[in-house]
Amino acid sequence: MVSSDHREMEEMENEDLEETRGQAEEMDRIPPWNKQITIRGIVASLVIGIIYSIIVMKLNLTTGLVPNLNVSAALLAFVFVRTWTRILQKANFVTTPFTRQENTIIQTCAVACYSIALGGGFGSYLLGLDRKIFAQAGVDTEGNSIGSYKELRLDWMIGFLFVVSFVGLFALVPLRKVMIIDYKLPYPSGTATAVLINGFHTTKGDTVAEKQVRGFMKFFSLSFIWSFFQWFYSGGQNCGFVNFPTFGLKSWKQTFYFDFSMTYVGAGMICSHLVNFSLLLGAVLSWGVMWPLISEKKGEWIPINIKESSMKSLNGYKVFISIALILGDGLYNFLKTLLFTVRSMHAAFKKKNVVIPVSDKDEPLDALKRNEVFTRESIPIWVACVGYMLFSIISVIMVPIMFPQLKWYYVVVAYILAPALSFCNAYGAGLTDMNMAYNYGKVALFVLAALAGQDNGVVAGLIGCGLIKSIVSISSDLMHDLKTGHLTLTSPRSMILSQGIGTAIGCVVAPLSFFLFYTAFDVGNPDGEYKAPYALVYRNMAILGVEGFSALPQHCLQLCYGFFAFAVLTNLLRDVLPEKFGKWIPLPMAMAVPFLVGAYFAIDMCVGSLVVCVWRKVNSRKAGLMVPAVASGLICGDGLWILPSSILALAKVHPPICMNFLPGKSS
């Protein structure tokens, strides 16, 4: 028994030695930065960026809750190029080797592309300008003035994104060495992506990658076929498997049912159990308890003859209570992260090493080599400064022309403050993995809405929110990607160039993806599939900034105070209590989503959590290996079906069957 264990240890040591030698050899043959960006890499990035833009857009316009897909994008990049090279090799074509640097570049470019779909405001501040959302916010509302909407068109949306999206690429470039090498910020998402990519491009990684690729393709195919099958039964309102009354018709009316969406099951497998538990708790509290009780107050709290879309009806409670939860959670985490950042920076300036290093197992030689590669191909500071000033000037000129409600001097102030805000956010994200860009945007939204006044406040607030959010978010995403590049020995020059290419592609692909949904489906309908809940939330935030608390329905202010305090208290308890208790405290931000959307997607995501939980109990090692691949396959298969289904809807080809459910005669 002892000799057997001894042999196993020797074999493991030999494997690790082989791995170390392989890595050392690869370090000596790193391709130059201009060879790391390839034609096949850009094509792969374009394909992956389009697929993920459609997936993210669906999630944005249905629930507004999008899991982190960076690791999934790295996996799909590996699948795409490895399949490509094998097909060419079978056809007797010579292909260049697929390196970890190329894998990193593809992942960076694809993520930059779909990040525009995620953060471009299509489900929040830009869609909040739409006439339909304007009508839902209440035409009779004082702050919701007649001229405070803008018809959504492809031309100005693409132009707006090109104007505002590139500024963030230059904001923190001069500080990349300070944040990644000097402060050794871990950037957990960037590190996780690098670990996956490095694992693929090793001797051991080939076997692991093969299993993950097979798992991905299997569940991708099953998910696509299932979505195609479901389509045939959805020929009418409330038809198909998406309205299957799993727990009975009474529960179905309160949105408690499993809708067989593989996208949300896959998202539930990626998200933590705490997120899914919080979603379910929010659904039970709102649709199971509060909304039925408030509905009974019709005639007291709610006027009898009032439209359901009015903010003075039940819809107002849904919107403003969810805003209170979001603001309470966001404000607490914003202040906590800011305090943590200031303390860490103060300690770093005093040369106290309080930041966790990337890995305690790193050999000094490896660390030195990574740092040498990262600093060797430096980007001149003057290039970053000129780029930031050039794109800022373009934005200062163009944004007020597109939106006269937002004065040019507000834009100037935003771009003066943006680098400092970007640094705080990127530093905090490096420590906690929390991108607080939306909270910076919300602060700008309230301030600009109040300053611009009743006539211009809503539009100025929404667009100002977009300006700040775009710069702060993109600069933080770039630091995550640079961290991945640092660990995979990828040149910063090629990383920033690929980020720029991905951003340019995203500025076109994201609006096209949005208009695919906007023209084919009823986006913004509170009773439809594509509710776009955050568009109404952001518009009402702007109205609240203009109008004050007079926008709230009866007794809503007291409820908002209560839920705001609840959000702060739950966050405080999670930080104060021991981890074994604190890990069960719900997340208010996640709880807020079903308040608006309903309970069905929370049940889907809890099913995803249940699958992961059971799988880990049965075979934890296999689960750890296969969960990301299976979840990605489920999300991508269901997401890809959206493209043909949208084309069929535009061609007015409707599903042939309506599967509906009615109460029996005895009922």
C-alpha cells in the first residue's frame, strides 16, 4: 500500500516536472505581438461575439440578469479553433499551431464584442428612451414630459456607441503595470479565464479539453433541438411549453411554473447557489405574498379605474420597491468597495503588501518572465493620453448634437471625472470581482436628472448614466483581460488592439442583435416574454430624480424605506456574521429581479442549481470539470435558436400549434 502511494506520488511529480519543462519551452517561443492576432482568430471572435451578443440580449430583455460568460467564451474559442484546425488538417492543409496567446486574444475580442450588448443600455438606459417605455411610466406623470422619448433607430444607436465606447479603452492604460504587477491585484474572473486557457494548452489539458468539447457539443445539440421542438407548440398567446402550469393553474397565474428554458437552467448552473436562492426568495416574497395582498387593496391603495401600466397601480409598487432594493444593495456595496479600495491603496502606498498574490505556488522565474513579457512591449503614455482626449472631444461635440437635452459642459465634466472613477472601480473589481459601473452610472443619472430640470431631466439623466457607465465598465473589463494576458504570456499591445477590434465589432453587432428582437418580438410589453424590466426601472429612476417622491403611489414610500433598509441590513449581516451563517444571507440585488419579472425564471435557475448540487454529490470531480461546458452548451444551443426563430417571425411564419391549458369541468 505504501509503495503504491509512493509510486503515485512519483508519477505526479514526473507529470508536474514535464509540465514545468513544457511551460518553460513555450516561454522561449512566444510569438511576437503582431503574430498573436490572426485572421482565423478575428473570424472566430466575430462568430462567438455574434452568438453571445444574441444570448446576452435575450437575457437583458427578459430578466436583465446575465451571468459571467468570460470562461464560457474562452471554452468556445478553444472549441472553434481546434475544430477548424482539425478539419483543415484532414483536408491536408498546413495550419499554424493554436497557442494560448491566440486563445486569449479570441476570448478578449469576443468578450469586448458581447460586452457592448451587455452594457450598451439596450435593456436599460437606451431602451428607457423608447416611446413604449415612456407610455408605461405614465403620460400623466409630471416628470415624464412629452418630449422625453426618442424613437429607437439603428443609425443613431450605432453612432452613439462608436462615440462613447472607445474612451474607456484609454482611461487606465498608463496604470496597467501599477495595478497588475505592482499591486498584484488578483482580478478573480480574469485569473479563472487564464487558468482555463493555460489548462487547455498543456499535455494534461488535451484530455480534459476533449471531454469538455464533447460535453459542450452534446448539450448544445440537445438544447437547440429542444428549442426547435418547443417552437411548434407556441402558436398564440400563453401557448407552448414556456407556459406549462407545472404547479397548477393558480400558481401559473402568479408566474410560479417551470418554463423549460435551457438558457436559464444553464445560467443557474453557472451562477452561485446563493444567487438562485435569492431569486426564489424574492419571487415568493413578491408574487407569492405581497402582490396578491396589495391587489386586494384596490379602491384603497390603488384607484379602481386605472390602467395596469400606470405607476399609480400595482405596477408602481413593483417598480419602485425593486428600485429601493437595487439602490440599497448598490449603495452599500459601493461604499464598502470604495472604503476597501481606499484602505488597500493607502496600505500599498506605504508598501504594506496587503493584497493577495496571484498564486503562492508561482516560481520566481515564472513570475519574472510574466512581468518581463507584460512590460516589454509597452504602450507609450502619450498614445493613451492622445487617444483619450481625441475620443473625448468627439464625444463632447457629438453627444449634445444627438441629445440636445444633455448640455456639452455636462459631458466635459463627465470626462474629467471619469479616469478617477474608472481607477476606483477597476481597483475594487481587482480585489472583489465586483464591477460597480452601474452604480456610478446611477449616481450620474440622479444628479443630471435633477440638474437638467423637468423638461430635459429624464433624457439627460439616462444618457449621462450611459456615458459614465460605459467608460467605467470598459476600463474595468480591459484590466480583467490584461490580467488574463499577464498570466497567459500574451502581449498587452495585442490585447488592447483585440479589445479595440472587439469593441468596434460590438458597436455594430449589438444594435443589430437588439433590432432583431425589437422588430421580431414585442419588446417592452410587461405581459410578454421580453419585458425588458430594467428599461422601466431606469426611466423611473430619472423621473424620481426630476420629480422627487411625488412620483410614488400611495404608501409606496414607506415600503421603499423598509426594503432599502432591508437591503442595507442583509449586506451588513453577511459581512458581520461568521461565514457559515453569512453565506445563507440572501442577495438583495438578485431578489429585486423577480419583483418585476415573475417567478418562472427563478425556478429554472434553481433547477440548474439542483442539477449541479446532485452532480457534485454523485461525482464531484466530474462535475467540477463538466459543469461549465454543459452550462455553456445549454445556453448557446437555446440562444442560437433565437436567430432562426426571429427570421421566421420577421417572415410572418408562425408556429402551427397552440398548446394551452384550461381548468377542467369540475373546476
